[in-house]
Amino acid sequence: MSAIERLTPQDFGREFDLALFSEWKSAYNDAYMQGMLNFVIVIAAPLLIYLLGLLGVILWFILCIVCIILIMKKNKKVNELNARLGINKQEILEAIRRCKQRK
């Protein structure tokens, strides 16, 4: 279970709309998982397309661009939810620290 999944509104020291808070946690986890998946794909892809030569390099470049676009879309959703909740990255880090201390 990730630190984000264990967070509660009390870790932020205030109350949030629970539905919006749950949506934010879900979006944050989705963005994290998408980033990890994209990292693995971009690192492993050259091993699989090495035999294609120049075409493989072009396909790898296109794959990298697609992965970057996907990450940007996921992060945009997280940033929009951050704004709706009124929290910033520093508050998230502090809440994670409080959550880990509580454990």
C-alpha cells in the first residue's frame, strides 16, 4: 500500500469532501502507475526493437512522445484536483510524513 493510499484528510489537518479526496487519491495513484509503466516501456523498448534499425529508432522516439503525453495528461488531472482541494505539493509531502509517523 502506497503512502498516498494511506492518507486521510486528517493528515492534512483539515476536512475535505470525501468523494473529491478519494478521486484525488485515485488520480494520484493512476498517474504514479502510468509513470512507472511508461518508464519500463521506454527502457525495455530498445531491447525489443533493436533489430529494426532506423525504423526501430523512429518507433522508439514515437513511443517516448506518446508516453510523455500520457504522463502529462495524468499529471494535469492531479493538478486540477490539487487546485480544487486547495493543496500544494509541500502540503502533500508534509501529510505523507505525518501519515508515516502515525504508522
